[in-house]
Amino acid sequence: MNLEELKKIRKKNIIDHKKKKKEYYLKRKFKTQAQEKGKSFIDYSSELADENFKEKIKQIAKEQKKYVDSRKDKIISKLKEYREKKQEYYKENKERRLVYDKAYQEERKEELKEYRRKYYEKNKKSILEKQRLLRKRRQENG
């Protein structure tokens, strides 16, 4: 072996060592953070490195499904509650919304007209084609 090959091997070994060291310290850091938060630390690299990878994934999916199923009733009740609150809010504030919408339309009247004009010019062909098709269908049906 010559000197250059030895230098390359040494450099590769140093890089590998630094990589292992970094992984070790990161794993250690995550463990301590998990313990401080009161959660359990899972080392996925060792946990999922088995030959039973598919079985582990299936087991995890089953546990997640079981958790969601256990919370299903609570989630549905919260969704219903949210819908009811939303409906109540709209019923209570219907008049205010109508007044606001009317004022907004009056305020933006010119802008809306300009927007509609530009939109029609831009999509004139497709709009006219749709109208022709509708007229033909009406004549055929009725």
C-alpha cells in the first residue's frame, strides 16, 4: 500500500466514525427529550430493521385504527356541535350579513362590472358555445 491509499482509508474511517458519533448523540438527545416530555422513545432504526418489517407496519396500522375508532364517537359529536353552532351563528346574524353584503356590493359595483366584462371577453367563445348547446337541447326536448 502506498501513502495515498492509506490517507484515503484513514479519511474514510474518520468520516464513518464521525457519522456514528453523531447518530449516537442524536439518539441520546431524542431519548432525553422524550423522557422530559413523559413520552416513550422509540428507536425506529432498530425497531423496523427486522425481517418482520411488514408485520410491524401492519401492527402499527391496526393500533392507529383502533385509536381512531375509539375516538370516533367524540369526533362525530364535535362535528355535529360545530355545525349546530355555525347554523345558529348564521341565523342570528342573517340581517347583519345581508346589510354588509349589500353595502359591499354597492361599494364595489364598478369593480365588479369591470371584472365581469373582462371575464366575459376572455371566455366569450366557451360561454357562447355552452349557450348554443343549451338552446339546442331545449329545442330537442321541448
